[in-house]
Amino acid sequence: MMNNRFLKVAQDGHFFDKHKKVLVAVSGGKDSMNLLHLLFRLQKELEINLGLVHVNHKQRPEADQEEEYLRNWAREQELPFYSTAFTDSFSEQKARKFRYQFFQKVMQEEGYSALVTAHHADDQAETIFMRLLRGSRWMHLSGIQAVQKFADGELIRPLLSFSKTELEDLFHFEDESNDSLIYFRNRVRHAYLPLMQQENPQFSKQLLEFGKEQHLLHQALLDLSAGIDLTNLQVFRQQTEAVQYVLLQLYLEKFPDLQLSKSQFDMVMAILRTKANYRHKLKSGYYLIKDYERFSITKILPQTDTFSESYMIKSEGIVEIGRFLVSLNQPLEGAQQVINLEPDKPILIRKRQAGDTILLHQVNKKLRRLFIDKKISQTRREEPIVVEQDGKIYGILDIAISDLSKSLKNDIIKATLYIKMKE
């Protein structure tokens, strides 16, 4: 009986050992209704308390009726029910992002530690095949994981070892859009996989085996690399190119929202192998930070309490230079200076040098003379920091802005440097 098999899989997998409040995502289709009824029947054995969460995508006339049915069912069973509506222009990607953001919100606000979805073995085979077609990196070819971190808890998929044909024929709603070949997954399900199975009837089964092998290979690499300090550049460069490739892939797994393309990945690898003291903006707010000894990927650029001789700004973002926050093209709230520069040219932040001059009121004035005229205190004169581009000084942090900068103020195409004293 399905109940007993499901209970054994859940207990052997220790899916709910750490969870009391469990949120189950229910669409109203056959898969999620099977999952809902299994969990409802086995609440006592699994020692869990259920809540239902539903997203009404508003794509069909029946959508409101389905939501009302689920709401009433939850009320009859005395289970909490949470729902919301998707009102944006529809796409698979946007709808999925919206769903999981709502699931996370409910979990955090209502104290659920687990979210459960109804993905099964057929979904797994489709996902692996879709990732192959899209050219995903090897580590993503293991498919969907039964348990993974999500929100402040876990996302659990207890039906992954069951095929759709094994599910009970319970009351459910049919979604006609599941047959539309507009959507990529539907083309895989109704066209591509059946074609492959004409060549090999076991094709879907072999996709699942391939995914399992990929998962084992991935875990083996994690185990073997556990003792390697891969952000240590000396250690990293001692490895063969093949090992470097794997180590960087494993490191990037720490940043699930940073999906680098192959060309971006190759660029990062080239920087690690050849360049020193490098900061590069990647995507999704992430930066690659590299010095002579180590590298890291971070959304927060490291603090620099003391400023050395110079620093080259080559990409957008906020950096700390001495006692200043300096941001290229990203406004800083409360910025004390705004310096305009030529676009697409390197910007050098450096200490004052002998003979430096700045153009003020159409006169090139030596910095020493400027400090005297402006009655700059001796403390502020000790380590003035200048902004240079193409060998010309556009500003002195916290002291002056050149005519060169002011002449660019109204240009539509320009680079803008925002400067703020650290608190």
C-alpha cells in the first residue's frame, strides 16, 4: 500500500526527524494532492503538524475555484491555509520565483521549518534532461535533491523515488496548460523524451541513474577536497588545471544566486591564474576579490583601514579606502563629494605626490599652495588622497573638486564617483 511505502521512504530518509511544523505546497494537481493526503494520513507516525500553502496563478477560469476547494478542505481538516495570487505577466521563471518567495515568507512568519513539494521521479528525469539541453555545468546534472536548505529550514521532496504511475487516482484538478508545448518542460515531457524512448525504452530510467552517479561523484569530490584551502592561491595554483576547475566549481556552489555563464567562469579562472590584486564585479551584486595570497567572492568588499600607495577602480561598486567609502556609479546616501569623470577609463586613487597640481578656477594650483590658501589643517594635509584619470587630477578626497570634473557635470555619458567619510 502506498501509505506504508511512503512512510518507509520518509523514515529511512530521516526527512522529518528535525521538523514539527511542515508546510506542504499544494497546487491542486494529482501530484500535490497525493502528497497532501499521504502527509495528512501519516501525521501521527511522522510526528508533524501540517499547514497548506497555495499560489493562485490566475491563468485559468478554474483557478479561483481550485483555491476555494483547497481552502475549504483545509478548514474541514482544521489545518492552516495560506494563499496568494500571482498577478504579473506570466512566465515559468517569474511564476516559480514568486512561488518560492511566498513559501519562504510563510515559513519565516509562521514558524515552519520544512517546505514539502510533490516532485517525483518523472520530474527528476525531465529536469536532468532539461539541464543537459540547456548546457548546465556537470555539478547540476545530478538533478533535484531530496533535501536541501531553504529559507531558515529545509525543502523536502519525499516523492522523488516514486513515479507518477505509482500515485493514487485521488480527486484532483486538471491543468490544461500542462499539455501546451509553449512551455519548455511540456515539450520535454510530451515530445523530446518520448522520441528518445523510441530509441531506448529505458531512457528515463537511465537519466535517473545518471543523476545518481553525478550526485555520488559530486559528493566524492566534496569529501576529497574537504582538507584543501582552495581560496589560498598558492595551494590553488599547485593543483592541475583539471583540479583547479573542479575546486572553483565547488567554491561557486556557496553562492546559489550567482549563476555564472561558461565565459564568465573562464574569465574568473583566468584572473585567478594570472592577475594579482584584482577586484572585479561579477553579477547579482557579487565581486571577485583577489590579492597576492588569497581570493574570495563576496557582496561586501573588504575594509581597508590604511591606504597604501594607490588603488585602481575598474568596475562599479563600493570600496573602503582609508577613512572613506568610495562608490563608482552607485550613489551613496549622505555622500560629501561627487566627482565626475570620463566614462570607460580606469580611475586611479592614490596618495599625493610631489609636484601634483589641480585645475581650479582655470588655474593649475599646486596642492601645497591650495592647502595653505584653504587653511587645511596639518592633520588633513598629512595623507591627502587624489582622484586621477589620464594623468590629470579630478579631485582631492574631502578637500577639492577640479574644474575638469565640473565641466562634465551635465554630460549624459560620464562616470560618477561618490565619496563619503566613514562613520
